[in-house]
Amino acid sequence: MNDDDFLKTLRAEGSELRFDPGEVVLGRIEARVRSRLSEVESISETLARWLRPLAGAMFAAAAISVATLVWLSIEPADALLASADVSIVEDYYRVAR
């Protein structure tokens, strides 16, 4: 069986499974599309649609920054080094807690 015969057989068998929407369904789809196309957005709605995600991203970045600063202020890096005992013995560096 070559490709043409296979495709003809596939189309013939698949024609039974094809969905044929009725006039009522097509009318509903057309009405829905027309109503969406007839709605005119104002400039404020367009700006709000674009600026809401940007404001959310800026808020998330600010929240992460604040959380990082709070976390760093709890245990500063200098306090970790200040508590360690550093001694030099025979050309070796030893860090003890």
C-alpha cells in the first residue's frame, strides 16, 4: 500500500468520526465572535491589562529583596568570621570554632 492509498483509506474511515456542528452551534459561535469583536477597549483598560503583570512582577522582586535583606541582617557574614579562632602554626592555617 502506498501513501496515497493509505491516506484515502484513512480519510474514508475518519469521515465517520468527523464532527459536524449544526446550525445552532454555528450561530452561537458566530454570535460569540461578533460580540467579542464589537467590544471596544478603552485606553485605561488596555493600560491596566498591560501594567497589572508588570506591577505584580515588581512587587515580587521587591518582596524577594526585602526577604533577602532581612535574612542577611539576621546572621551577617562578619559574625561568622568573628566567632572562629584563626591561628597560624608552622605555616599552616587552622580555623577552629
